Amino acid sequence: MGIKMNRARYNGQEIKISQYDVNKVYGKLKCYYCDADISFVNSHERDLGERKIIIQKYFRLKRGEEHEKGCKYTVDGAILNIHASCADDVLMSKRNNKYVVRLMLISQDTAKKGSKNLADEPGRGKRQHNYIPSGKKTAYLSTMNQIMKLRALVENNSDLEDKINLQYYDGKGVPYLVSWKDFYFDSENENDFGRLLRCLTNKKVYHPICVVGYIKSISEYQTGKFCIKLETVSDEKNKRVAIAIYYENNQIYEQFKDKNDCKIITYAYFKFYRENEWIAPDDKKFIYYNITGNVYDIRQMLLLSDDTTV
């Protein structure tokens, strides 16, 4: 269905998603950049693990409508802009009318190589060609940040599957494709976190992934070491998937320390850490499956809100 839009035109005037009044009767809504007919999707409440969340409102194309060629809200146009700004075929290339994006691991700065983090363990897939080449870190993280945002703004993996291939290298240096369903996991999508848990426990996952969730807490658990915990998600009865993101970057802490309950997307290497049992005061037993990831650069994370746009 294309990109979720945060503004539209009504009677020739701009209307932002935050200004839309659900109690008002509107005439035809138009795309802000072209003449395509669009509709409003209201926010709604949903259970997420142990709390309720608000799914954000947005504008979308009406069924059967298409944006005009060159419109900023076309998926093709957004991808073209990302490729142009990357301008590096090692990181993102075009082959046979389809784009190929390399999935690469982000490592610690050289000065911090001695520190141990929960998600840092050697693995078959962690070969040198899977790390960002020297001098390309800024360009790569900028490109991935835009890819993360674009995926968050389209409604389904199918909007990108026939346009962008995700590529990683196995332990023998042979490239292979990673499906979008094995790359992008959103707590708002039913069963995504449960599927992520099974991916990490039942088979080896060496490539980095994107995880989308709501911030439950942010803490400095040791001096200079921080942790963001996402809201847990139910996976079958009395089972919870709990994701924690670790970092030692004070810039990241300052940006997110007051963002409890906000929606966030993270690009990192994640792994299954351990299983914990917890007995509630009413004697109900819960099992928590803990997944951890490490972040080394602020561009690996992105806050998502009604104002997020391409």
C-alpha cells in the first residue's frame, strides 16, 4: 500500500496528521505532493505484553490509487533518493532493476575493543567482509538509517521485497540473500517477536536485524554503561519475549533518557541470551526469554512518531 503519510491536502490547504479531527466531516483528501486520493487511518489502542500501546495514526493511499511519478511519497522515489545519497556500490548497488543493500556489522571503536558486552561473541558469520569497510562507516550508517525509516513508513514487507534485496556473506565468503521477514521484527505485528525468538533459538542467525518496539525503561546499570529495555511481548500463555539494548555511548543516553513509552527502531546484531522464570504475587508463573543487542552509534537507532517522514 506504499508509504504512510503524515500530511495531506484538503481544499488546497495542508493538513498535518496531528491536525486531523476525527469528529469533522472532510471532503476528498489528496496527497500533499500529487493528486492521488488518500484516506485517514485513525490511531487505536492495542495490548502489548503487560501494557497498552497506541498505534499511530496516518494517511494512506486509497485502494486502487497510485502516486504520480516523481511524488515524494512513492516507494521508488524514496529508494532512488537513498541510493543517490549513498553513492557507493559496495554498500548499496543496483542490479537488474533491483537494489542490493549490504547488511554489515557495526563494531566498537578501537579504544573499546577490550570491553565485553552481552551480544559480542564470535560466530561463523562474523567474518571481516561482514564489517563496515574502513572509511565507510558514516555513509553506511546514514544509508541504513534511511532504510530503517523507509521500512517503518511502509505498511508491509511486500512494499520493499520486489525492490530491495538484503545481502549478507556466509562463513565461506559467499553472499546470500536475507528475506525481509528475517530482517525486520516489529512488536506491533502479531507474532513477530515470537518468530524472532524462534529464529534465534532454533537456527543460527549471523546477520544484523531491525527490531521495533516501545521503550519500557532506560538505565545506567554501571558507570558509563547503559541499557534500554523494550516492552515485553507475549508469546503463548505466560511466556514473554524481553529485549534489551546495551550501549556505552553517552550521546545515545542523553537523546533517549526521557523517551519512555516512545517507539524506537534499532539496527544491530541480536542474540538469545537466557531464559528466566518469575513468579508473580498471585503465584502465576511467567517465563521471560531474554534477547540482547549492542549499539555503538546513535545512527543505529531511530525514534518513530507521527512526524516521521521520508
